[in-house]
Amino acid sequence: MAGLDIALLVLNAGVMQTGIPFDMNTDKEVESVIRVNGLHVIYLAKALVNQMRSREKRSGLVIVSSGLANASGVGIATYCATKTLVSSFGVGIHYENKDRIDVLVWEAGPGQTNLG
């Protein structure tokens, strides 16, 4: 990835199992939600933030989270936990890189999607 000039990186991931109490999800289902919503966001940021920081001009990083980072409900506990994770991660990345990268964590509100 040497030589990339990344001005803006948008990290957006979202999968969830809905309507099933947490303890009824398989380990594989729980791990899938955590991997896609949380770990993939963190690993991609880890892979690219150094290049963004080394640009001559400022870079921007947008992490798409969810309003559910601050709430929860039946059947969405794991999803909500991953959105809390990426929101907190974004705040940390902001403090580590505020001299070179503008970081925005967007906790999106309700909307019609095909998540599930």
C-alpha cells in the first residue's frame, strides 16, 4: 500500500442478528457480528492511518457507528456492543492523531435498511 495518498477514509460496516435473545445466538453468529462491525473497522484503520498521518495535507477519517451505540434492545445486544466499540475507538483515534487527521464518528439514527 506504499504510495497511497489517502485524503478521506470512510469505515462503514454493519451486520446484525435481530429478534433473537443473546444467549440463543451461536458463537459463530456472535463472532461474525463482532468481526465485521468491530474488528474489520479497527484493522482497516490500523492498516491505513499511518499513511494518512504522513500526508503533506490533513486527512479525514469517518467512522460510521449507530445511535444504538448508546442504547440496546432485545435481540441486538451484540450489534449495540460493536457500535459502542467503534464509537469509542474513533474517539481514541482522534486524540492520537488530532494534529494530522480529522476524525468524525457518526452515530447514525433510525433508517430503513436491509440489515439482518
